[in-house]
Amino acid sequence: MSKFDDVARTWDENPVHMDRSISIAAKMEEMLPLNNQMKALEYGAGTGILSFLLRQKLGSVTMMDNSSEMVKVMEEKVSYLKANNLFPCCFNLEHGSFDHSFDLVFNQMVLHHIADIHSIFVMFGNMILPGGFLVIADLYSEDGSFHGDGFDGHLGFDPDELKVMLLEVGFRNIVFEFCYSMQRILADGTSKAFPIFLIVASK
């Protein structure tokens, strides 16, 4: 089992996960023309907190994650809440293409786990319909203390550098804003704030 499989059952118990998603959902509503005709994909959806918050603003949402336990939690929540426009899906875009098109692709706190940023941007671009949008919420560049020792992903991002990468693969009208400040207890017991940005790009 992956570490995300291990924490799936308790993920929603952490109030930070809900608070962060509420802020991201509000910023998405502010920066995007969301409507109930949109077909959306949340990549790396976890337990689907963000998709559940946005479900009444969108037509349908495919909630994709590569953790089978996270997907099981999503399936249970969909059934319990009768959220009939949400569709859990266990899949990893880093290991294969997904032959569906969307008006909106969004993710939160996922990009820093993805090894090949350029390739995932190309894949997102191929999945988004003309006039559609890509939304990424993630950490600003940080010193490695967010995850601590042993983390082999990206230590946050400079949004201006991501903007250049997105332009290179065909996105346009790229804007970003500060979205949320996430407090985290570090290994030494101290608390530190980690700012999160939201970047929006159109096709």
C-alpha cells in the first residue's frame, strides 16, 4: 500500500484539508466562469473534498486518483451523499493516457508529487477542450521542510516558471494568485506557514 492508501480513512478528519479546499474552491469560483454545463476532471482527487465542494457549480466531475483506498472513500461518499454527478476513477496519468475530454482539469497539492511536469502539462493540454481551463493549486517554492527528509518530489514552485512552461505547451491567458496559507508542524515541533498559489490557464 502507498502512504496515501494508509491515510485515506482518516484524511477527512484533518481540518486543514477541508479549510484548504474551501479556500481553493472559493478562489476557483472567483477566477473562473464555472457553470453546470462543464465536464471536469480533478486529478489526484484524494477523497474528493474539492470536487464535492464544487459539485453544484459543475455539470460532472471525474475524480481521479491512483490510490485505490482514496477511491474507495470517494465511492462511499458519493453513495452516501447521492452525488450523482461525481465519478470516482482509479488511474495514474503518469503511466498512461486517458481518452476523455474535459472543459476543466484541476488539482490541488498534486503537482509537486509529479516527476515530469512538462509531460503532465502536455497531457492536460490534450485532454482540455478548446476554451477550457487548467487549474493548479500548489506550494510556492519552499526549503524542503514541508515534507521533511526523504521527500523526492518538487520543493514547491515559482508560479512564473510554471507560467513559462504552460505557455510553451500551448496554454494562454495564464494568471495566478495567492490562495491559502497552510500551517504545518515541523519535525522539530515548531509551526510554519506555507503559502499556496492558484494558477489558471486556458486553451
